[in-house]
Amino acid sequence: MRIFLIGFMGSGKSTMGKKLATKLGYDFIDLDHEIEKQIGTSISDYFGSHGEAAFRELESQSLKNFAYPQNAVVATGGGTPCFFDNMDWMNASGTSMYIEMPPAALAKRLEGGKEKRPLLRDLDEAGMIAFIESKLSERESFYKRATIIINGINLNADAMRAAILNS
Ligand code: S3P
């Protein structure tokens, strides 16, 4: 079984994905990390030199062509579900789970790690909240097509596993 975790940057896809994978005895795959291994540079640098459109192509191809193990929890990038037919592809290839978080909570989580994220790098605090609000409202219709929608506040791996068993 493949479980695709989707949601905004900072929603906990990687952190919670690792915990869920351990709980289920599944492999954990971080799509951003796999892309970085493939291109031999950081996503941030790739964005800078090739632009976002090129990154989205690469991201979509990596999502679809990765040699997934039988059982895997996959943390996708925040934009992965919102381009091409990636949301359909994930729903056809496994179970998708949207980790839902309000903008203020995301902003708080993202404060420290801005440099790693090309879309946030140049924003000040006010700019960051405005950016998250507008980007999230753009992306929500994609995220909400997930098989499972779960509240990201105080989330734990047991709740995630229960949601999967009940889906
Ligand atoms: C992006 C999210 C990032 C990464 C890239 C673009 C986005 O992944 O794929 O910087 O468009 O939201 P995380 O959600 O893992 O930070």
C-alpha cells in the first residue's frame, strides 16, 4: 500500500510521515529528497537556476516514475498535488492524506526554515502570512481531493493509522 501525504509546506508531511511509516512498518520516502538526489543539487538552487515551471515538470515525473517499494509512506512537496494530473495519479496509485493546518500555525512552523524554501525565502513576517493565505486558498481545492483529510494540529501517528484503517 502507498500512502501519499499532502499539504502545505510546514504541515508536517516529512516529520509525521516518518513516524507513520515506523508505526506501520512501511518504508518512508521523501519526494523532495529523492528529487535532490536525482539532480545533485538543492531544490532551492534548482528553482533559482531553472525556474518553477521546470521544477514542476521534474517533480511530477519523479512522483510518477519513482520505483516505490510495496508498502510506503510518501511525503510529497507542498505543490505536488496542484500541478498536472498529480492528484488523480496519487488517488489512483494509493491513498492520499491531506494534513490540514490553518495559515497562522503554518507561518509559525515555517519561520525558522525559510532559506530552504524558495517560495518563502524573500518574505518578511507580514508577507509570509499573506503569502500562505493566498497560496493555501489557491491550493485547497486540490488538497481537498485527498482520500483522507486530517487535522494537523497535535497530530500523532496513531490517529493517522486509525484514519487509514477507517477509510
Ligand atoms: C514547495 C514545497 C516544498 C518544495 C518546493 C516547493 C511548494 O516542499 O517541493 O520548495 O510549492 O509548496 P515542502 O512542502 O516539503 O516544504
